[in-house]
Amino acid sequence: MDQLFNRKYIVQGLFIVIALILLGKLFYIQIISDAAFVSAESNVLRKIYKYPARGAILDRHMKVIVQNEPVYDLMVTPNEVKPFDTLALAKALDITVDEVRKNLKKARGKSTYQSTPFLKQISVQSYARLQEMLYRFPGFRTQDRTIRHYPDSVGGQLFGYVKEVDSADIAKSEGFYRPGDYKGKSGIERSYEEILRGEKGVINTVYDAHNTPQGSYADGKYDINAVSGERLISGIDMRIQKLGEELMNNKVGAIVAIEPSSGEVLAFVSSPGYDPNLLVGRSQGNNYMSLIGNPYKPSMVRPIQGRYPPGSSFKPIDALLGLQEGVIDVNTTFNCPGYYMAGNHKVKCEHVDGNISMRRGIARSCNTYFCYVFQKLITRNGMKNQRQTYQDWRDKIAKFGFGQTLDIDLPFEKAGYFYNSDHYDKIYNKRWGYTTVISQAIGQGEITATPLQIANAMAVIANRGYYIKPHLIRAMGDKIKKEYVEKNYVGVDAKYFEPVIDGMQDCVNTSWGTAILSRIPDVVLCGKTGTVQNPHGKNHSVFIGFAPRDNPKIAIAVIVENAGYGSTYAAPIASYMIEKYLKGNISGARASQVEWMKNQNLLPVLKDKTKGIKLTKTDSLSIKKIDSAKRAKDSLRIKSATIKQTVAIKPREFKAIIDDKPVSNK
Amino acid sequence: MQQQQGNRFFFNVDWITVLIYIALCAIGFTNIYASIYNPDKAGVFDFTSSYGKQLIYIITGLILGLSILLFDGRLFNVFSPFIYGGTLVLLLAVLVIGNKVAGNQAWISIGSFKLQPAEFAKFGTALLLARYVGTFNPKFRDLKSILIAALIVGAPLVLIMLQPDTGSALVFLSFMFPLYREGLSGYFLLIFLGMIVLFVADFLVPTYILIIIIVSIAALFIYTNRRKQKIIFSTILVTAFAIGYLFLIKVAYEKVLAPHQRSRIELMLGLKTDNRGAGYNVIQSQIAIGSGQATGRGFLEGTQTKYGYVPEQSTDFIFSTIGEEWGFLGCSVVIGLYIFLLLRLINLAERQRSTFSRVYGYCVACILFFHVFINIGMTIGIIPVIGIPLPLISYGGSSLWSFTILLFIFLKLDSNRMGFF
């Protein structure tokens, strides 16, 4: 009997063991793991997001240049949908009955009990029609949000575009973005995304097991109101931005205008441009593909991504450095027989001027003069030390902003090429000298710069020795970034600038200058033309300048690709921009010249490199500025034949643009 | 003496057990109230609601229990065959005149009141088993006594299986423990345990691997005991039985179990996930319990409870309310109360002088234990869904009264423990 009595302990022990097993599992699911807690919250909580309005952008005269328009997403909760008149809904939305069915099926695939988009960004008209009969479509509701609108229909590359986030954005943001959110993908929209986007609002609603709303969660304690994005004030002057884009119509190139005293960018033209409204709304995707496929590459942001040899516009900088280093003085003359001999290599000059001074050399863009200056600069420490002296020269030029990005407030800025001496050491095995790199004296050869860098160098001259980092946005609310007040000195004394500026003034304002046709009445424009040799085709037309001479208000760089002489196109375009900016309008005979210029078609001929056959020039680049009312329907119209040909031609080059990644210099 | 005479009926009653009983009933009422709480229609004494009804069941249950204490304890011994017979008749009757609810023919309607005979069959069986052991004092060494005990337990079990009510039928396996206490070989428990282990293992591991494992263990066992012929013989027998059983499971699983039972088992073993269908209940129950965390969300504050995410929450899944609103702390208290009650019942049983009382006490403890273990295990996903109530806490009159009767008969027997009969 005693033996059996002990079995009591086995039975009791079993009870205790089982109790401990139960407690162990409870301990795990209640205390160690919080999976159940999270699931419980997601059971009862539904978050409804309120989308904030993106911040507006104003130009320097406080004119709104980027604003918002209300649009409506039609949302559907599939398991609340009852049989409805599909035809009526399709009619109200301007879509087909099949699309209604397709969209409903798609929504069902995402979630049956959660509200998912049925049709995004329906028009105001559709919305108005729908509001009256929405009661006939249970399970549907509208969600209002805003999309961008660009009233002036210019500045496509400048403003960039906003697009629904993709899965990569969501992953990168570590949960900040959710499907359905929008994000700036390029241009100002991208670089100021964090300021423009505002804060999303959330309304937490409790739902029971039958998916019936049971009111707000914790009396709205965790609800958040949407906060609109902050307003940005840009330095852009929309009047000249618009004029610039019109002047560059049917031309390829860029204009950058900077206010020298502040570094604010006044105009930022990339041509061919496009209407930024094309990349808003439902036809965004199609329009984007058309832009990408366009042979003239409108998706390229030429002012910061186009790399051009600076050409003759580099000569004033040569002169400044020569003066600073003491290898020339104001009165130094060189003899120009129409060429310069660099060893046994001949650098041609356009003129035969005989003995020529610096002032006249700049005004007449004498290649010979500046080859001599370069020769003196590089050999000033003896022939043996040319390589080191070249590096010293290179570093001093770089202070003007060449060979490096200027950190403008836009994404994907490129630096341009400007090689250090070890680059040549590698190529020439350390056996090289000024004659090897003589083309750099006149801004040709291996040096390239972006239009922004060239305009910035002009701002340095206008400021007599320093620049402020060029930037597009001057203020966010009241905040001005500190780096935008700091003066970057280039190491050339102010006194050396006046003689150089004399030459630039003569260039425009005397009978022997190269840009005399671009004189502006009552304004002293100082400038320099450039005719940049282009290994791929016709020369680029370049003009740099600033005005007025005293207390300059605007510094500008204009590049028109494949347009020939700088004086023919780039210089007049710059003069119209400056006159418009300084005076508000272009007067007299020049007004009709502006119209003439707008109508010039300088688009380069498209070549099929693989076959070596010249294709005919397209008669017009039909990236029309489309009336904003029409734009929802219209897509970018480019002759389909052109697209087919050219896409086939240069896939590699297009890829670089599509990638949207800054390409490094090396 | 005079005073003792006045308290004759309640003399020697173990009031601690009564207190735990009342505490568990109160916990039940509170949580049933929370489970079906509706802020628009609050009121503790709304007798059309479940908690109102439960309050009536508790009060009548208490009256029932106290009136049991008025009986002479000997009556239960004497009448046990009739009580057992009566419950068998009810079990037969329910198969004929019972109402089908959710596929189970388990209820007999008497007016507006519904009776569940399976609940009462438990104490009928317990009484007769106690009477058999108490009268004949078998040591379960011979086949005859084992068969008689199996018959007493098996008859109601088979009738319940016919309803079919697998949950209640499983509870009858708890009678193995009293028999074990009275001398049934421990091997029966081990074999039973082995069968469960093999059943589970058969789902998780391919059958041939299981056979290899069994055979190698057997071979090792035979090798170490190679001089003892009897052991070698029984080992071979057990091995053959185990392998046969493995194949039997496969067939039985497909043929005997209903599809919903199969999916419950597969869900529990993690072989299948179905959060919207068959697995919904268990998943939601675990979410509710887990979200209670250490101290719970507070009374009437559980969102899963309040917004009806756990089906059957006031009956079989009442533990999820406790878990959500009272947290790990509340769960520990409830489990602690049960374990305290169970251990106390065993101790009380052991102090009985009569075998009848002792066996009956063990039966009560073990029936309660099975209910608690299976019910809580089911709500936290370590046991497949088996629809049996949590004793004294789940909503329902039949269940509450049958546990009350079960428990108070034992308390009466215990108060008479010094007597001879």
C-alpha cells in the first residue's frame, strides 16, 4: 500500500509539470515576444493618411512658379462593394467598363477589406460628376490629395518631377515612405524633398471583427494633422527664365545667369526643355518614356551635366592669372602673325594683328596672345619644373570653380574634366611640357566645364575676385543657408580685374570687339565670345559676360551647341536676357531681333553613326509647351520615326541619363 | 457536542476548496461579462445576457452544491450504479431525441433549458468506478479487473463518441490516473504517452525514419538485457506493436477523423497555416492572450475582446479574455488557483479512509486536470482545438453544474471521512 501511496507524487508532479509548460508558453507569447501585440494592433487599428500639400516655390519677385492642384483618388474597399452599375461608373470616370472590372480585380488582389486605390488622380470634372452619384457605388470613396502644377510651363529640368515612391524608395527610407506616397525624383523637387513634402497626417480608427468602424482610437490621442510643406523662395527670375527657354527654342544648349553679389541663379535654361506639367498626372509614365527616347536628350540637365570646353571664355582667366603671377603686366604685348607655334604644332588665330596688347587681345579673342601667356605661366619656374608649375596653375584655375562640382542645390551635378599633372605624367611618361597641353590656354582640348561653372567664373570676374556658391533657392521660410553668404576668394587681387574687364568691355562695346552686335543701349555689358571647337560636329557658340560694368547685377553664360560663332547666337541671346533682366523689357529694333532669334532652328542634324548616313534634320523639335488644361491628355509628341531611329542609334548614351547617377570624372 | 450537532451538515467541510471554487466562479463571471461587454447596454443584472444567465447558474450551482452537503455521503456509494445507469440512459436518449448543434447531437432540450448529458456522465462514471474499486479492491494485476474498469469507462465514452463529441470523450481518458493510483501498472501510462509521442512524431518525421529509430532502440535494449528472455520477448512485442500502430495511424487519421479535426491537428503541429479559415480561432486567441503582455490591458480594455476578434470567447475561449485583460499575471493566478485546487484534492483524497472516497477524489482531480490542460493548451496553441470548457470559468449551465456536483460530492465524502461505511 505504501508503494502505491507514492504514486500520489507522480500524479501531483504531472500536474505541476503541465502547469509549468502552460506558463512557459504564456511567458513566451505574453512577455518575450511582442508579435501578438503588434498583430492585435493591426487587427483593430486602421490608419487613414491625410496627405499634406507640397510646399509652393516662388521666384525672386514672389511670383508663384510651382503650386498645387487638387486631384482625387477614387478608393475602393472590395468587400464593401455591392453589385453596381459598371457602365455608369465607367462613364463618370471616362474609362471603359473593362477597365472598371480590371481595376476592381486588381484592388481585390491587394486587399479585400482595406481601402485601396481604384483610379488615381481623377480630374476635377470626373470628381464633380462622381460626387453626385457616389451613393450608388457602395464601397467607393474619394481621397483628396494634391499634385504639382507649374503655371509657366517652363523649367522642366530645373523643377524636376514628383512621382509615387517605388519599393526601393520605401526600403531606403526605413519606413518613412509608404506605398502611395509621392516623392521628388529630380530637380528642386528632389533636392528640397524633405522641406517640400511636409508631414503626413494620420487618423487612427478602431475597427471591430466585422470591419465596422468603432470610432477613433484613444480619443484621437495618436492622430496627427497633416502639415503642409514649407514654402521655398528661389532666386529665379521667371521673366528671363521664360525668355531664355523661348530664345533657346529649337536649339540645343544651356543658359545660366547668376546674380554675382549673392550667388543666386537667375535663370537656368536647359534646351531642349519641356513642360514640367508633362510629368504630372496620369500620363506621367508615357511622357517620361518619350523624354527619355528623344534624340536631343531633354532629360539631360545641361547647365550642370553638359560638359563643354570653355573655349575663348577661358582667356580672361588666363590673363588674370598672368597678371597675378607677374608674368605679364597690363602693357605686355605679343606679336601675332595669325598663329602660335607650340613646338612644331601650330595653333591658329582668326586674325593677324601683329603686336597686340592684353586689352585688345581679350576683345579680339587672340589665341596667340594667350598661348604666350600660358607659355610664360608654365615656364616661369624654369623648363625643368614645368610639370610642377602646371599643377600650381591648375590648382589656381580650379579656385574659379573648374574641375569640381559647385554643390549647387540640385542633384546629379557633374564636375567636368580638368586634369592634374600626374594624369599627363602617366600618358607622356613625365616627358611633357607646356606645348603638350597648350590647347588648355584657349580653353580647348582636355578641359571641360559645365555652363554653371562657366557662369560662376564670370561671377568671379564681376565680383572682382570671389564667388558665392551658386544656388537656386534663396530661402526656406526665413532660413538662409550659411554657405550661401560665404565668399570664396580665388586668389587674384582685385586690382588685376579692371584691365581684364576693360578688354571684356571692348569686346562688346568697340568696333574691333567680337560681340559688337550685342551691345545693349545704356548698359555697359562686359563679355567674351567663344567659338568652341567640337570634335563631334559644328562649333559651339558660347558667350559669357556680366552687366553692368560697375556694381554688376547679372553674370551669364550661354552655350548654343553646333551654332558656329559665339557672336552670332550666344552673344545676342545673352544680351536679350540681360536687357530683359535689367530693364524689364527689350526695346526698339532689338525686340524684333528677339522674335527672329526665337524662330531660328539650330538643331544639329542627327547622324546614324552605325551606317554613316546623314539623316534629315527634323523640322522642329515638337516639345511644345502645352496648354495646362490639355496636358492631361497630351503626351510629348515627337515624330515616331525619329524616335525609332535614334533610340536604335545610341542606346549607351541614353542609359547614362536614365541612370540618374552622377558619373564620376574618371 | 451540542454545537457540533447543530452544524452537522457542514461539519468538517473543506472550506478552502469551497473558497477556491467561489473564486474561480467569480473570475468566470467577470470575464464572461468582459467578453460580451457592450458599452451601450451595460448592466450586471441583465438576465437575458450570457453574464446574467451565468450569474443565475452560479447561484443555483452554489445552492446545488450546498444541498449536496445535506445528503448522507453513503447514499452516493449506494446509488452509484443507478446514477451511472441514469447517465447512460441520458446518453442514449440524446442520440435519439437530442438537438443537433453545430454537427454534434449533444443536447437535450427541456423547455428553454438545455441539458448536456455528457457533462453528467463524468461523475456517474466516477462514482461507479469508485464503487467498483472500493468494493472489490482489485489491484489491476489480472485481465479481468482491468476489463471491468475499461467497461465502466468505455461504455459512456463510446456513447459520447457517437454524438460525436470527441472533446468530452477524451476527458474519459483521465480515469487512467485513479486506476494507476490503485495499482494499474505504470506501463499503461507509458504506453499511452508513447502512443501520443509516436502520433505527433509521425506527422513531423517520415515513417521509415521512425521505424529505424524504434528498431535501433529496441536492438540496443535487447542487447543490454540479452540474458533475460522475458524482457527480450516483451521488447519485441512492444516494437511490433509500435510499428503496427504507426501504420494504423495513417489509416485511422484519414478514415476516422473528420476533416475539421485533421486540419486542427495539422494547424497545431504547424504543418499548415490558415489564418482566415480553420486556424482563425486559435490565431486570434493567441493574439489576444499575447497582447495582454505582463499585466494585461485592464478590465474591459481588451481591444480584441471588446471588438469580438475571438470567436466563442465566453465559452471555450474564455481564457483569451483573461490573457488579454489581465496579462501574464492574471493567467498565472488562474493557473495557480487550479493547481492549488488539484493538489489539494489529491491530498484530500489521500486522507480518506475509504477506498471509494479516495478513488472518487482522484477522479474529480483528474477530470478537472484534463479540462484545464486541454482547454488552456488549446487557447495558446499547444493542443489542437478540442471543444471542452474551462471548469467553473467558461460560460454554460451544464458544465458549471456538473463540476459543482462532481466537486461537492467529494467535499461531502471528505467531511464524512472519519465515518465507516
